[in-house]
Amino acid sequence: VEPRGVPTHEVQGVTLVIENPRDALPFGTNRDLHTAIGVAEAAQMIGGVSAPKLLQRITPTFGTFRDAGVMHGAYGLRLRPQLGRVPDILKKDPDSRQCVLTIWDPAYDLGARVKDLPCTVMMQFLIRKDELHMHVTMRSNDVWLGLPYDVFQFTQVQLALCNVMVMRPGKYYHHVVSMHAYD
């Protein structure tokens, strides 16, 4: 496929399962990962903030995703009113399947002409066998540029919630509609 004229190899409907969320950053893959990116993005999600200048200091590439100084798709701001409710919801009903946080907002994102649209649609948390499992659904995920950081930052959210809820982490599920690599 060639979205926006860029030749791209795509696989649809991919699910990755991380058995141990504490071991989610892929080392030894001949991939020069910049761990500060994953740490900064995770901290912003957990803290409910957006700090585009910080990300741009880590790597100038982030500057290409800013519109009028802000990142339209920043996850932290989108999660701020939602993430803190997870422990209460699951404490009241540990078997709930309703603990769903949305990142993609069609009223805000569908058809928006901005440089930074969220690739993540939603995340869901389930308690099963006294472990907190996390599912993340992505509309789009670049296997080389984004995947290692996405898996790391989302598992950090899972682990942070485990700490707050005083429970063991379960599996992390990463569901992707369009997993791709650019030529």
C-alpha cells in the first residue's frame, strides 16, 4: 500500500502477547533504541500531561509532529480524565469488562488535518486470576519506528496501575489493525 504516497509493507490484524510486562523493551535486536523516548512518553501518559518540548529535546524528530507548538495526538492529556478511574472501577467489580479507556476521539480526530493523530484507539484492563491484564488496540503501528516504544510505554502504564492496585501484572496484549514498515 502507499498511504500519503509512501510505499509501505503492511500486515493486517496482528496481535502480540507479552507474557512478562516487566521485560517489554527489546534489547539485542540490532535496533538502536533511545530508551528516554519510551520513558518520557510513559511518564506523560501516567501523569496525564503533554510535554512536546521535552520530547523534542530527546530527539528533534518530534518537532515535525507539532502543530502550533502542541501535539494534537498527545496521549497523556487524553488519558488524564480516564486513567485514575481504573483502580476504583476494578476494585468495585474485579470481573468487569468495562474498564475501557479511549484515545482516538472521532469528534476530534476523524478527518483532522494535523501532523499528529493518535495511532492508538483504546486500552482495556481486566483482572483475571488476581492479575491485571492490559489490551491495547492500535489502528496503525510502524513495526520499526513505533512498536518497540509503544509496547514499552503501555506496559509501564500497566505496571504503574499494578503498583497502585497492589497486584501482579498479567499479560500485555498489543492488537494492531495495520502493522507496517515503510520502504
